[in-house]
Amino acid sequence: MDHGTEEIDVGTVTLGVSIAVPEPYGTLIQDRRAGFGDPAAHGIPTHVTLLPPTEVDASALPAIEAHLAAVASASRPFPMRLSGTGTFRPLSPVVFIQVVEGASACTWLQKRVRDSSGPLVRELQFPYHPHVTVAHGIAEEAMDRAYAELSEYGAAWSCTSFALYEQGADAVWRKLHEYAFGGGGEISGVPPQSTPADRPASLR
């Protein structure tokens, strides 16, 4: 029996690319998100999105990983700082913590992740706006509370990598690989003399 011409359907996977908010900030924000009643809180690591959920053929994973490694290699660390809250309402039912430093670098990265010559090219539903979601699709009263209670939140760190995540059948996002910056390229908006910030954060 000749099996040489059989094709194996490996199916599709749902991927995302993001910058993780490091500890202790990540878990603190995740716990607060759960406290506001967001059922997705513990299935989504606290992050700044570079590529939103995207369905791809599983067979494309090697090319995707090579592409992301190249993007990271051409990037370098930059300061990230979060401060205060914002919302996309009424356009989208989201309350978020604002990225007040590092936004231009995130924009640079996400454009290269979705580069038209790469394996992750796609259009976005809304214009790119880096943020950290703290409430999504829950009761208006709970979103109002998230907006108010985190209005004085602040955190800062040196961003040195991004990661590829896969969403499981249980809707939980799990990290597949982390890509450290190589330090060889310039990220728009981050002057060469910048020193990455590593300032204390508060969760009020």
C-alpha cells in the first residue's frame, strides 16, 4: 500500500503576539481584572498586543517563528510605562491601562510583525493603539469601576522581548516562544541615548 501521496491535514491554530507585562505587575492586573468580573481574566496573561488573535495553518508555524525571530533580532530594548486608564467605549466595550511611554516602539514592532512580506500579514479591525486591557465585555457598572479604581495605577519596566502565544481549545492563551531583542536596530521614537526605565509601580 502506497502512503507516499497521502496528505495530512494538520489544521489551523489561533496565534497572538504580545509584550508581557512582567511580575509583579502582570498578576496584580490579572487579579484585578478577575475581581471586576471579567471571566476571561485568568485565561489571558496581562499584555500589550502586537498581533491580535489570528488563525493560521499549523504548517506555517516554522515560517512564523523564523519571521518573529528576525523582527526581534532587529529590535532593541526600550522603556515601557503604564499610567492611568482609558476606554474604547462606545466603539468597543473595553477599559484599559494606558501605555504612556513605549507606544511608538510598540507601533514600530506591530507593523513589522504584520509586514506584508511576512507570514502574519493581516488587516486590523481598528487602528492600532497599544494598551493593557483590564475589562472587556462585562457590565457597564463593572467597567466604570475598573476605569475609576485603576485611574492612578502606574508601572514601568525595560521591555526586552515579545512572545508568541497560542489559544487552546479551553480559550486559555499559552506562550509558545519568547523572542529576545537583539539590540541591532532602531525603534522609532526611542532615541539611542535612552536608558530603559525600571521604576517602581503602585497599584492603588
